[in-house]
Amino acid sequence: MKNILVIFVLLLSACTTAPSEQGATGEAPASPNANFAGKYIGNYYGDDTGTLSLEIDEHGRLNWEGSGESRGGFSVSGVITYTDNKWMLKGSTNDGAMFQAFLQDEGVFSGTWENPNPDQNGLTKQGSFDVRKISD
């Protein structure tokens, strides 16, 4: 009986200290600074077209600059986050345009942009964009 009790205690101890697969769900696989810090370039398309220059710092903060056909130069601030088991860039401009992209390949993000504020003609603008890493 004593041996059975010892075996039971050992089994119970092993079950409570084993790693849980459920605990790992939704956790970021690595920090943004380890994977994504660096400079990126890209283009955006849709109701306006232009170029993007993006830098991700060691803390996962984004600093973007862009130039478009209809709006000229602009800047975007944002962050990189881990959401729904995916890396995501998100940011906005000072006039309300919003950008959101997901990691597609190593160093490549693709997503959408939207400016919900009507222009002088009463139209909102939206489209897609992509950026790719060019240096660390």
C-alpha cells in the first residue's frame, strides 16, 4: 500500500508540473526587436497610390513616411503586435487614415489602409499596401 501511495504522489506531481500546451496558445513566438527591427520600403495602391518608407525600432514602434499622388507627403506612427497568432503592423496618420498589415513572408507585410474622413468631394479612400525589409 505504501508503494502505491508513493507512485500516486509521483504521478500527481508529474501531472501538475508538465508544461501545458494551452498556456502557449496566443503567446508571441519572439520579441519584435529580435525579428523585425530595421528599415522597410513599399508601395500603396487603391484610391490613392504612393510609396512608403518604414522603420521598426528595437521596441516594436513604427515610424513611417509616405508620399502619395493625391495627398503628398505624410507620416504614420504605430506599433507591431502579435494578434490571433499573427504578427501585425498597425498605425495611423494625424488626419485619421489607418494602416493594418500582417506578416506574409519573412520580412514582408501586406495589408490595407483606409481614410474614413471624406475628402473635398465627400469621398473616403481605401486600398492595400505592402512593405519589405531592406536592412537591419
